[in-house]
Amino acid sequence: MRSQRRIPSVVQTLTESFVVTAALILVISVSLQTNAAAEGNLRRGGSDFQSRNGDISITSDFPGGRMNQCTQISNDTFAMTIAPESDPINDSAWYAFRVQSQREQTIRILLHYVGGSHRYEPKISRDGETWQSATELISSASNSGQDVELRVPVDSKPLWIAGQELLSTDEISQWSNQLTKLPHVDKKRIGRSVQGRAVEQLTITESEKPDYVFLIARQHPPEVTGAIGMVHFVDALASESEIAQQFRKRFAALVVPTVNPDGVHHGHWRCNANGIDLNRDWSHFTQPETRAVREQLLECRRAGHDRLCLFVDFHSTYDDVFYIPPQNARVFPAGFTRQWFASIQDRFPGYNVAVDDNHNAHRSTSKAWVDRTLGVTAVTYEFGDETDRETIKTVATGAAEEMMRLLLALPQKNTNLTQQPRKPAKPQPLNPEIRLVSGVSDGEEAILR
Ligand SMILES: [Zn+2]
């Protein structure tokens, strides 16, 4: 069911002509370093291109677009430079552009990545809304992954090509607006981004004095599969299922679906409009987006009698994996993650529930801050870049239902259970089916330079 495709599987032998054109692109990319149009101090991702005879147009001038430069090499060959908003940066080389041709033909697009390498397999759309995987467009790739050749059939109908589905802030807002038609879902603005875009939060509950779970997504703009997972997870919490109705009578889910709306809008690889990686800003809170979310998290605690039980931050990396802080007996509720992951594994025996309990432990991530500062169970929930979208839906929905079931089994707060340090729970053996990984170097971890 899963469709994991990493770059080595698509790397093919370089053709001689490709080497020549790759060299040309390198020259172009060097000039890009000095000519990049700036968004503040950041490199913009939107640009327009027209072929010499005017029959082919390529643009990335739309929300989420990223194509930094395009140059015509021959009648049917175009060299395209893809560069991040700033350097150095995590290697999450996002690209998104739209091609149109006055006549039916197949063109060659030579992608050259500056400051990164090919990570996302191409997805295509004819309407900008429905997408399909299009790995077959890749005809060759360099061993470094910095150069990739696409052979693209084009015609008069627009063709979007992007690293993942374009899941814009507007689309996420439309989804959340639909949810607010339900009587138990509200939405409010909790702050504004650097460039003034709304940072929104959903509240899903039917309780007057709920316990809380807090969910966030899209700190990192290209991590679309994490956002897709979040959507299905939240849909399960808002649904009319028996378990969701019980859950909402006792709990509230607070959800910030897009923490980094500026980065999503500008097609950034990683950062917000100030060039800051928001998931490394959870110590000093220098950015308005992280401050807005922190304020809401603290608000959950201020009422005193209310309990924050779980924090989940949705991301994407090469494979599906849960990142959790090193096991901490002080964290509330004790042993929750192990029970949760074991129950997800039991529910999907053919699926690998992978857990890394020492990931980014010392970085200024949301998970580490919630764990250390609030003493609450915190999880980074990563979906694989190329995980089959139906699998994401199935697993995210199941994970949400297992979370609700386990949280409902917690003692009610009027039983005087506190979040103060208690006798540590006896460590439970990990379900042998769960794959424990450690020292994973991936999109979340690696800063190249
Ligand atoms: Zn991430």
C-alpha cells in the first residue's frame, strides 16, 4: 500500500547531453545567487517565463509557487533553477510551477537545485486541485540529486508540476470553514504572521470545562503529507462517530492547522517570512507565529483546573515515524505514547509504527518545549513524503480514534489526579511489533552546513 520512493530508485545514468546542460544550469545558478529578487532579504519563489517563439509559458507566480529562474536551452529544452528562500537551509527542495504550450509537444525541463537536492517526486494537476503522482516524468537524475531531467508532455491546458499537492492556506481555511458549520467546532484568529496573514485555531468540543489536546501543523511549508495527516486526524475528532461524540463531551481539541502561512504562500523550503525555522524557535520565541501558539498553550494551563493531556505537531519526512522526547516519568499522562503507539500497531498489523525517542532532543522544537516546560506528553507526528495518501487517511484516522479511546480511559480530573510528580509508572515493555529507530538523519534533523 505504501509507495515509498527515494531518490536512488529514480537515479539513472546521465546522458552526455544532460551533463552539458547541467553545466549550463550551474552557470545560471551562480548568477542567480546575486540576482535573486528579494522578499525582504529572502529569495522569492515566483517568476514568469515565456519561450522565444512565445509558444511555451511557465510560471510560478501563484501561492506556493517556486521556480527561481527559467532559461531556454533549445526549442524544446528549458533549464530551471530551484533555490530556497535563504542559505543554508534544511534540504527540503520544494518546487512548484505551471506549464502551458500553444501546441501539443513534449518538452525537457532540467531542474537544478541550489543549496539542496531532489527530495519530492513530481506530482501533477490539470486544475490545481486534483493531483496525481508523476514520478514517470523523471528521465534522469545526477548522483548528487542536484540535477533532475523531466520529460513533460504539454498542451494548451495548464499543467501544474509540484513537489507535493499544492495545499494552500486558503484551501486549509476552506476545509476549516466547512468544519465550523458543525455545532461543536469554532474558529478564531490567535495571531498574525510576520506579513500579517491570520494564524487560525479551531476549537472542537462539546464540554464546558474540557481537558485539552493541542494539535499544530505546517511549521514547515513543503511538509504537505503532515498537513494531510492532520486534516484526517482532525476530521476524525470532529466526526459523528460514537467515540468522537464521547471524546468531545470531556475533551477539547485545539488545532492550529497552518502555523507558517507566509512560508506556505511563498513556497518556502523551510522558514517563515523572516527566514527563521519556526520549529527551532521554541526557546526564545522570536517570531509572532510561535508566540501566538505558545500563548494558546499557556492559556490551556492558566485556568488551573483544566488539563492539557497531549500535544501533537504534524510534519513530513522520508518515512512515517513518531518522534518523542526521551521517556520522562514526570510527563503527563504517564506512559501514554507507548500505549498509543502499541494500540495503533495492533489496529494496523501490516503497517510499521516507527518510533524514535531521541530525536532532536536538544533542539528548540515545539515537542521539546512542551515536554520540558509544560510537562505534557508531546509528539512530532511525521508522515512520509511519498506515503500513499489513502494510507495516510487510514492511519491518521485510526491514530485519532486510538488517541480518543485511550484518553477517555484516563481518570476524570475530579478524581483528584494531578499533574504533579508522582511515583513513576513501571516502564512497560514496548510492543515488539513497533520498530524503534534512532539516530535517524532526515528532513527534520539535517542542516547541511
Ligand atoms: Zn518538519
